[in-house]
Amino acid sequence: GAITNTAVADARQLPMTLTVFSTQVISQGAVLRVTKEASMPSVNVGGQLVYTLRYWNSGNMSATGVFLTDTLPSGITVVAASPAPVNGLASPQLVWQPGIVSVGPVGQIVITATVGGAPNRTLHNVADIAGQPGSYPDHAELDTEVRPFMLYLPLVMKQH
């Protein structure tokens, strides 16, 4: 397929002056892809969040030596991951080694975590996949809002 790379030059006080497009047609190669989804767009402190990573090879050659890395934001405590990462659950950067990723089928990783830390912030999560030299890596980012604390007071009605 075609891979298009776009570069944009910008200056804060001047209008944008240059945009450069470069397209490379790939006739053979491993083109790795990764996506990341969260179980909900926003979460409360203390709440549970489930991340799902999906990865595949959209090229026409198998990818070897594949590593998938998920860099979790601070305040996240991983309680489970299926399959388990090769470096355990305690690290803020989880690593999987799928090894060979053939063309077509989609692999999936599910991470269950609890959210700690302060409310009213954004959890920024990054996933990367890469393989042997000459394969094409991919990168995915996901933001999840941590809701501010809500205080609900009872409504009391009194007759006079």
C-alpha cells in the first residue's frame, strides 16, 4: 500500500508557509499497525479502566522480532493483563513480544487497571509496535479524562 508522511512548518505569529508531502509505495514489506481503546472516555479516581490493544500486519510479508510496548500514565495501577507482559505488571511500561506477526489476523491484549492520583486531569497513554529492520512500525495514543470529584448533598424540604 501507500504510506504518506506529512510535515508541516508553522510559526506562531506568521501564517503557515510550507507543507510537504512524501508518498512511498511499498511493494513488499511488513506494515505493523496498533490501536488502543479505553472502556470509557472518562473515569473517576478509584474507578476501573479497561484498555484494549489490537495489533496486526497490513503488509504482505510476516513481521519478525515484534515488540509491542504500552507506556501507561502515572496514577494507573495494572491489576491484570491478558496475555501477561514479559516484564510483569508493576512497570509503567508494559512489554509484549508477539515474535512473528503474520499478515492478516488481529492480535489483542486486554489490560485492566485502577485509576489513582488526582482528579480533573487527563491520562495520556501511548502504545508502540515495531519489528525487524525494514518493517514499518506504528504508534497509537489515547487520552482518558479523570473526572473531578462530585459532591452530592441531600435535598431537604421543610414545611413552615
